[in-house]
Amino acid sequence: MRSRQRMFAAVMRLLLKCLRLGRRRRFKLVRQAEQLWHYGHLCLRSLLYNSFTNSDVVLDSLFEPVYWLVDHVTRWFGVVFVALVIGLTSSIVAIVYICLLPLILQTYTPAWICWHLAYGHWNLIMIVFHYYMAITTSPGHPPQAKDDLTGVSICRKCIAPKPARTHHCSICNRCVLKMDHHCPWLNNCVGHYNHRYFFSFCLFMTMGCIYCSISGWEMFRDAYAAIERMKLLEKERLQVAANQTYYQTPPPTFSFRQRAFHKSVVYLWVLCSSVALALGALTLWHAALITRGETSIERHINKKERQRLQKKGKVFRNPYSYGGWDNWKVFLGVDVPRHWFTRVLLPSPHLPHGTGLSWDLPPCVTKQRAPLLAI
């Protein structure tokens, strides 16, 4: 009897011990879940309710993987884009020399022939020169030694001095002086030392495309009509050939050379017109920024600063703007009147004003405006 009681008591103690262990494990899992919940809640509150955080920071954090992918794809595809620009431009030039130039020499008057030869070759030289300089000229980078610069901030990504108007390029993984943007069509950043080359290339390429579109409009209409006639005659020829034997099939109405000529003219006009519209809009956008003395990045920064100061009843003025006309003179490097011809209308490798590290008043500015940031 006593042995049974002892056995029963031992079983009960073992059962209670198991229950206590299960309860402890269950309580431990509950405590871990509560800790994870509180940690996640704290992270969420620190992200959304931080006084230094806004919706832009949240969106940047969410789209960080997308930015990383775009940066790496752009870095590798830059060479492809440059090759595409060179290939398309070379194809247009080849069509002009092979197809259109002989026609111009046969049908146009001597005055128009001289005009087309002079303007076409001048425009082509300006395009080639400025594109070559834009892709080969370094935009400029700040020195890495901290003793060389005073009164500048430190870049959070490359931990290096960051002068005024300098920004970090995530694609090049370097800080760029007076950075405007990273252009995949140049496979290079647009900054202090090649900004003029980039804008001049866009301007002269747009002018060249508009010139080809206007000059080739009549040829395009004739070529398009000829292609439509080719399609119609080809259809009729196939219908006739279907009712005859193989040896009675008529020869083709148009030769291969005629087909290639008409299709090349259509290709030239469509491509030039499309590029003129797209690149022309980009050129006008950058022209407006240059008139205001801003870069693409500074436009967004100045807009936010202007709105912030406007709420406080204060005025924001861009300290790097000297007025519309003087901004263009500073950007193009025009110091004396003859520079409009030698530095703007002719290829010129002259350097921009300043070093990109400090922004003193350029000598070509007529009068200094008060660099008022906030009053």
C-alpha cells in the first residue's frame, strides 16, 4: 500500500514538474514575442516620428534597393549608351554624305549649296568636339586632404571634404564639384569642368537635328510616298505572278538602291525629329537653370529652402546667381565681347571661372548682387 502511494506521489511530482517547465517555456516564448514587438514598434516610431525625418526620407529608405539597382545598371550601361550615340550620329552623317549630298549638289543653286556645306560642317564639328570633351573631361573632384580646405562640410558617404555646390555621385562613388547630374549618355558626371561641354553638345545636336528635319521635309514626303507606291506595286506584282508560271514573273519595279535610298531618308527624318523634340526639351530645361544660376540638384534644394523661408516671412536669394545675362557670361566663360565668337561659336577648350572649391565674384560680372540667403 505504501509503495503504491509513493509511486503515485512520484508520478504526481513528475507531472507537476513537467507542467512547470512547459509553463516556463511558454512564458519565455511570450516574453521573446513581446520584446520583438516592442523593438519593431520602437523602430517604426523612430522612423516615422523622428523630428528630423519626413516623407522624403521614408520614400528614400523604401526605394533604396531600386536606387542601388539603377546605379549599378547605369554604371555598366554607360559604355553602351555612348556607343549608341556614336553609332546613331554616324549613321545620320553617312546618309547625308551618301544619299543627300549628291542630290543637293545636282539640284540646288550655288548659294544654297554653299549654305548647306558651311552650316552643316560647322554644326557637325561643334557636335563632335563638345561630345568628345564632355565624355573625356573630368567634372572635377575635391581634394581628399582635409587641411587643403577650410569651412566646408564632410560628405557622409566618402568621409571627405565637401565644398559648396559639391554633391556625392552614387554611380561614380565620388564627390563631384558643382554636380548637375550623372549622364549615362556621356558615361560621366556633369560637373564644374564639363558642364559647358554638355550643354553645348545638347544645343548643337538639337540645332543639327532641327536643320536636318527642316531641310529634309520635302525629301521625306517624296520618300514616304515612294515607299507606299513600292508596297502597292509589290502587292500587284505578286497578284499577277500568282496567276502565271515561274518563268513569266515580272522583274521588280524598284531596285535595291532605290529602296535603300527612300528608307534611309525616312529613317533620317524620323530619328532627327524625335531627337530634336526630346533633346530640345532637355536643352530648354538646362537653359532655364543656367539663367537662374542653378544646377539640377540645386533647383530642388533652393525650392525647398524658398518654401521654408516663405513660411517664416523671409526671402531666399541664390548667392550664385548674378542675373540672367551675367549668369550666361559666367557659364560660357565670356570675359570680353570677342569671346562670343572665339569661345561660343568656335570650338574652345577654355576652363570655367574658378576652381569649383570657392565661388568668388567672376571678373565678367558687371555688378555684384547681395548674396542674400535668408533675411
